[in-house]
Amino acid sequence: MCRSIKTLRPPYAESVTEEDMRAAALQYVRKISGFSRPAAHNAAAFDRAVEAVAAATGELLSSLEVRGGAR
């Protein structure tokens, strides 16, 4: 499942959208939780995890410095 997460930093990706980061976060949370769709009683925790991972992804990507390229 996580094998389908693509690299989101240059030079592998020219532009990264919020949708790209959320899709990667969703794949990650699905993999570690073992749920592709959580039950209703787990949905809020699942959604919070996706949002937290997406936010961390955005923070990471904005902080990376790629040698020979712009930030």
C-alpha cells in the first residue's frame, strides 16, 4: 500500500498540492492502522491522524533544502 506513495520533493515533483500531501497521508494512515475505511467509532481518530500527517508532510517539505535547487 505505501509503495504507491510518490516522492513529493524536487526534483521528483515539480509542484506539490495539498491534495498530493493529503493522499500520501491517507495512504500512510491506512497502512499503519490496517483500515482502508475505519468503522464509525474510529473515524474521528483516523481523520485526525490523516490531517496531522498531512500537516507534518507540508512542514517537512517546506523545510527541506535541495542542493542545487531552490527551496
